[in-house]
Amino acid sequence: MVKTYEALMGSLGRSMFYRPERQRVRELLSRDARPKLLINGAEYPLFDVSMNGLSFLTPNGARDWPIGTTIDLELLLHEEPVYSGTAHVARVEPGPRGSRVGVGLMTGFLDLPEIRRRDDQKLLEEQMDPGAAGQMAKVPQSYREKVTEILHFFQFYRRALDYHERRFRAEGATDSDLTAFAQRAYEALREPYYQLHREATSEALKFMSQREVLIAAKEYTETVLVPLTLDIPLNKRAYLKPMGYPGDYQVMLYYYNKSFEGDSVFAKVFHRIGLEHPLAHGVCTRKDFIVQLMEGEHDRVLAERGGSCEFRVASLGCGPAREVSDYVSKRQTWPGTAVWTLIDQEEEALGVAFRSCKREIGDCGAPAQLDLLNLSFVQMINEGVPLHDPESQDFIYCTGLFDYIKESRAQGLIRALYDLLAPGGLMSVGNAIGPQDCFWTPEFLGDWSMIYRTRDQVLQLGALLPDSAGLEVVAEPGNAYYFLNIRKKEPARGV
Ligand SMILES: C[S@@+](CC[C@H](N)C(=O)[O-])C[C@H]1O[C@@H](n2cnc3c(N)ncnc32)[C@H](O)[C@@H]1O
């Protein structure tokens, strides 16, 4: 099951006492499980479950749920009861729109492996009857026709490219001959490929708000098309998500490297085409945008604080931190020291960032310090950032993270990051622009959901900031991502 960015916890938070793991319902159960939670007979949205408890959402706060209160609890999945008994309120966590109430079971336990097995059995029953016909019947015909067109496109060019690759190889073609062939095919197929994807996006837009149809259309696409794309390195990594979540550092490296990768000319061509998706190309242009902002902020700090100062920068969800190595290679040296704090929940991503940045810093002899933190933003909100004093960072940026975080959480995170920003400093937060006329590709071919935001919705992410904060929303040059730029005012100087 795909993990949400909010569930990625970094290296901390593990304890030596065994506590049954809590799992988000959507990570544990199929889309069809339809959990129904009844507390004292009234229904509440289930949030997460563990073997000895669960939590649910309620619009009401702690007053309605005193700690220790005993409640009657019934949980149904697939409209069948899986638990019925008493529980006690163990904790109430306030949120922006109500509270999350955690309860401990007082009788028995939730046998999660068994619950999952039953869920799988239900799936099997449905797959046998109504089966394939049942799935197809739920998908609009015009969408199926578009998928068939895309299927034909893939298979036509697989056949053609395989044939000519074999022919060229038999004639003794070199690697560079085959790359020239791949380049030619890439140039010819790129535009018609994306035309089809834009058309598929228009079809999908017709049913995005109808949950049943959307689920059926996604499953239909994953049945018919996705298996044919799994020898294309980008598609394979994006869809299979070997790290458990979308957009891991390897996908970002593919985007930045823009090379032909794959075992066949077909795979190379479609891998390379995938890198031209507006959102993928936009990752590169937003990286250059950040390099530019970093340059401006560095100049500002040098002008304000003089040549022996520290320029302090923090990146949250840094991934491979390509903008840092690019910045060092571009600027090479400067007066004083630049201190980058790179934060990511993923240790492997930090390893990649460390290596490439250290290499560039070493090659240029740049006066720089690199601190890497294996932290989740959830821990940051709750516990602050180790090593960082409030108001210590001159430039804070974040790309590829807010597109996965719901509004209220995102607003809280921006507020927490703002506290770390030095007076006069800049914070820049990226988010994919909505509507995106090619969102079908990640959503349906990659099962990769993002939150696309309009200019106003991006501006709204700064809603918890003080009035004194200067806010503007700008699009990066690729026009795929907005940035919310937040300037913290210098305090008024006394006379
Ligand atoms: C799409 S990548 C973007 C990487 C980088 N900012 C870039 O633009 O190249 C998202 C990154 O956020 C990290 N991430 C996801 N959830 C996180 C969390 N809860 N806390 C910190 N980092 C997180 C992932 O590990 C991943 O490296």
C-alpha cells in the first residue's frame, strides 16, 4: 500500500516497548472495505487502527470526550462486524477542524492480519463475480476508448521500435547509432504521446468527483495499460514505489538527469518522453528557480552582514538536493560560510544528497557546511528542529512536499517553518499548479496522487502567518509549480 507523506516518520519515534503499530485505514484495507465505525450507536470517520485501539475524527473537542470515559464501539467492514465491545478514551488531539480521539479496546483485540485476510477474500469473491465484466461496466465508454487508443500507441511503437532495433543490431549498429535512433523516435513521438495524455485527462475530469467510477477507471487503467509500461524505468519506479511512497529520490534523479535509460530502444524512448511531462520538466525548472532565489538571498545576507557572515539555508524534504550542488558548482566561492541544513525522512535520499553536495563543495573548495537531518516534518511540527534556534535561517525552501499535504496541516507546517526564519529572511514553498491539463499520467498511469492548487489556494497556505509577513505567489518558469514566497519583516529599529 502507498504511504502518505504524513505517515513517513524519519529515524525517530521508535521505542523499545512493544506497541502494536497504528496503521492508516487506507493503507491497511482495500478501497472497497468501506469501514463503518459506530461509537455509542453514532457513526464517526475512522482514522487509524492498531491491534489494541483505534482513532476517529470528531468535530467536537476534548470536552465531549473526557479521558477515561467508557464507550460502546462497533466496527464494520464490508458491512460485516469485525469488532464489537467496550473501549476507553485514551487521548484527544485537537486539530484545525475538530479533534482526533484515540481509544483503547477494553475487550479482545483487532486481529489486523485476519481483518486483512477477510478483506482479500472479499476482493477475490468480487474478482470472480462480477469480475472483469463488472469492472468494465463501471468505466465510461469514452474513457475506455481513450485507453484503447493509448494502448494501441504503446503497442504500435513497441512493435516498430523493437523491429528496427533488431534490424540495426543485426547490421552492426553501435550504441551511439542506437541512441541516435532513440533520439529520432523520441522527437517524433513526444507530441502525439502528450496529446493523447491531455485527451485522457479531459475524459478523466468528467468523473473525478464520482468515487465509484474513479476507482473503477483507475483499476481498469492499471489492468490494461500499466503492465505494458513496467519495462520503462521511470514508469516502473513511479508506479511500483519501492520505497513505499511516490516521488522518491531515484525518480527525482531521473528527472534531473534527463537521459535515455532502459534495456531496449522502446524503453529508452518512453523513459525519455516521460521526463518531458510538464510536472517532470517543471521539477528541473523549479530547481533552477530555487538556485536563483538562493543567489539573491545570499547576496542580500552578504550585503547586510558583511563578508565573514554565515548564510544559513534549510531545505525540507530535500531529496537529492540537486539545487545545492548546482548552486555550489555555479557560484564556486563566496565570503564567509554557507550552512545548508538538508532535512528528509529518507536516509537513502540524504546519502545521495550528501555525496553529490560534498563532491561539489570539495571540487570547488567552497566555504560551506552541510548538516543533514533524518527527520519527518511531523516531528518538526511537534518537536522543532534540532540544532536550529528560532529565527536562525536566512532562506528556507521546500519543493515536492506540500503537493501531498492537506491544507490545515500545510498551514501549520508553514507557520512552524516561519518561526525558524530570520528577520528579513525568505521562505519559498512550491506546489503543483492546478488545474494540470496532463494530471492523468501521474494519477492513472503512476497511481501517484497529488494536490494541485490554484494561485488562491497556494496563498491560503499562509493563512496562519502574522499580518506582518509579506506574501506573494509566483509561478516558476516552467509554469508547473507555484511558489508561495514569504518574507519576514525586519523588526522596526528604535530611534
Ligand atoms: C518529491 S521529492 C522532492 C525532493 C526535492 N525537494 C526535489 O525537489 O528534488 C519529496 C521528498 O520529500 C521527502 N518526504 C516525504 N515525506 C516526508 C516527511 N514526512 N518528512 C520529511 N520529508 C519527507 C521524501 O523522502 C522525498 O525525498
